[in-house]
Amino acid sequence: MLNERVEFNPQQEDDFSAYPATPAVFLLRGDAEAAEPYISKTANLRRRLERLLGKPAEGSRRLNLRGQTRWIEFTQTGSDFAAGFLLYRLMRQVLPENYERRLRLRSAPLIKFHMNNAYPRASVTTRIGRIGSESSYYGPFPSRAAAEKLANDVLDFFKMRRCVENLNPDPAFPGCIYSEMKMCLAPCFKGCTDEEYASEVGRVRAWFDSAGDSLVREISAARDQAAANLEFENAAALHERVEKVKLVAREVPEIVQRLDRLAGVIVQPSVVPECVEFFALRAGRILGSVNFSIAPPEHTKSQSMESRIGQALQEVIAEPSGNMTELEEHLAILKRWFYRSNRAGEIFLADGKGNLPMRRLVRGVGRVLRGEKIGDTELQKPGEFGPAKGVSH
């Protein structure tokens, strides 16, 4: 997995000048196969090796692995995201028993629709259920509080239940405060038919799938009809409701999508000069990476940049695995990077048909190569978390 391997002899004089003074992921291994290797990432490989493998000063309590190391393995990295993902893959392979604790991965909060329930509901979770389940998930969110806030704000527009019990509808049941406030269809005491409740659940899911656009269209049509009937007070109230829906949608980060549709490409600086690194994203999983050269090879000079990018991405496209733990870990890595205040690189999300915004992607490649941040005119509105309409900053 690491592309450089050098033998280390602690009996020789220190000379670390052959190692690059660049960011890297590295592994220090001893002769004994049973011994646990030392794995880490660093912003300066040469300096880090000097600290770990140099001759220790007398009386120093600093960690020194000179006597235990026989092999040095490393790979240079062009970005913190690339280093973090490589470190995760390496630890998962070499230290399968405790890599999660070492990496301190915090699962990403998600909104789950429990569609296997006779009366579906939504909840916030950090775990993804078994393969083949009809349940759907939306995320990742920066925190559980953010996910719960969105769920509550959206449900205020609908009458889907918020209780967590498995219902056994009984007309004698008194209901709850939500049914009394007419904020729930009350399937608990047969306040609606099963078909009516299923229709309401479908409207809620449509809100999440379309970033609120489905409800905006629905209310706008009713508003226009009210205006045509000269019901101006009703039309004004409906217009105010449309604005409330848009306000909720605008508060949602673009990365929050239905997981099986969360696809795109992350563009990062590359360790290779005049290149950027593409990380393909499909169904919430980070599939891998490929370096993309800005200068076209001789045989591709007649191709457009969009065409060359598409061909490069084909090199990392693969069928996602069915491991739910791995998916949760990839989402944790994605969340950790995306919600950083000073993150490097950009993300470009595919639309509902799987198509990338190629023109924006081309401009983003240039910005990442030059080390620039995205301009305000390119920002996707925070609430546009359905089919992608832009790129991140």
C-alpha cells in the first residue's frame, strides 16, 4: 500500500537527507513479524524520522524507535485529506483490531427513515442497518444536534408521526400532544387510513429527496390557485409558508444527501507537480484516487478538459462493497474533512442522474492547482442538498 520501502540500520551514522521533507504517511517495522509496527502521518517526513530514529539524547524521555526499527515504508501525500484516507486504509489493513480507536473516528449523524415499520417514522442515528433494508438514510450531518434540528423543522411542515413506539392502532387510545395540535395524522388511534399515512410519509421523503423543492412546488401551486380565485389572504399565507420552507432548506449543507445517491468527486492538491488528485465518491463511499495532469499528453491534446477528466475518473470507478461498517467509516472521514473551517480542496456532487457539473469541476481543478479558494459566485446555497447545483468552498 505504501510505495517506498527502505532498510534502516541503527548501527550506521544518522543520515536522513535522502528522505523527502514533505507530507507523508509512514510505517516503521521491526524484524519480528509479531511486533506491532508504528504507523502515522506527518507534515515533514525527514524531520519526523530524525526525531523517532535519531540517536536519543541522554536522559531524554521522548519516544525513540531507533533500536526497534529495521524497515521504513512511506508514501508522500499532497493533501491532509489524502494522508488521512491513506492512513485509515493502512491502519485498517495492518491493525484491524484497534484502528478505530487509534484514528478516533466519530460516526457521522444521519437521518433514518424506518420504512420497514408498519407506520414509518424518522430518527437520528449513527449506524446503518443491514443490506437489503428498505430504510433510507440522509447525511452526513456535522452533529447529532444539527440532524435533529433539521428533522424537527421539516416535520413541522407535515403530519408524520414523531413517536418511536411500534404502533398497534386502537380507536380508544387518547393520542398525544401532536395529534391534539393537528400536527400528526394520529395512526395510533386510527385518525387516518393506512393509505393516507403512507401518502404523508411519501411527501416527507420527497422533501428530503428534492431539497424541499417538492413542497415548494406544491404550496406554490395552491398559492397561485388562491390568487386566481381572488383569495388574497389565503394566497399571502401560502406565500409566507413557501418562504419558510425555503429558509429551512437553505440551512442544510450541500453534502447532506440520500446516501445511495451521494456521489461525486473530491479534488485535492497532488504531490505530483502540475497535477491534482481526484477521489471518487459513490453511494457515500470513497472509492479511491487518481492523479490528473493539467497538461494533456500528446495523444490527448485534441480532447477537451471535460473529456479528459471523465476518462481519469473511470480509473477509480468500481462497485461499492456491501460492508456497512466501512461505509460508516468513510462517512466519518468525509464529515471530518467537509465540516472543517479551513479545509483544502473542493467537492463536486453529481445530480440525480449521476452527472457531474463538469464546467464547475474544470474551474475547481484550476483553483485547487493554484491553491485558491472558491469564489463567492461559485458557492452552492447551503440548502441545496438534493441534486447538486454547485460546488463547495
